[in-house]
Amino acid sequence: MTLSEALFSFLTGGQVGSLVGTRVYPTLIDTRVGFPSIGYEITSVETQTHMRGEAGIAKASVVLTCWADDMLTAGRVAEAVRAMLGGLRGNLGGVFCNRCVVGDFADVSYIDDEAAQLTKMGKQTELTLWHAQSVPTPIGV
């Protein structure tokens, strides 16, 4: 299972899932299916190594944005994300998470329909996830 699939599985369950359902999207959100929703982008993955090669753990940076029609609802989703992911050690939707750090949330917005003056409000943060990663078997071993 990929980290992206694991994030989708985790975020569509529990407290967060009760607020956004399955409206969790990698990279771009689908504005046609409603709000609130979550968009996330895995911006980097650093494989950790030791003297003998890969250590079986990676550090991923993820930008996550909680979108809604108003800032209050976006804030509720953001707090649910913090409650579920902050300090997590364990199963992250099928991938073992060694540790998750949730940064501070910043306010963001975008104009959904300029003619109708519809603005969507959001709360954005950066997650740092240390997670299990498969280690390839060296050739000739």
C-alpha cells in the first residue's frame, strides 16, 4: 500500500471521516462533489539509511488543506485531523507510522466561482510522517 492510499484510508475513517466522508483527494480537490473536503500533497519522501543500506523507514512531508464553505467548518475539520494524526504511532490506514507531527494550521482561501463570488475557506498545515518502507533485497544475496 502506498502512503497516499494509506492517508486516504485513514482520513476517511473516524472523526475526520464523519465530517468529510470520502471527500479526500491527493493533490487537487474535486469542487463538484461538495465540502467540507481535504486535499493533500506528498511533497517529499526521504528514505532513511544506515551503513548497510536502507533502514526500512522514510520521512515524508505532506501539505494538507481542509476546505469548507466557511472558516469555522474548515477549523473543525482541521482540529479533527490534529486529533487523529498528532503524535500518531501505529497503523495509518495500512502503513505503520512511527511518528506523525502536525504543524500549525494557517488560513487559506480561493475563489471557486469568480462570477458568483463564491469563496472557499481552508486551513493548511504540513505533516511530517516517519513511516515504514519496504527495503529491497540486494542483488546477489
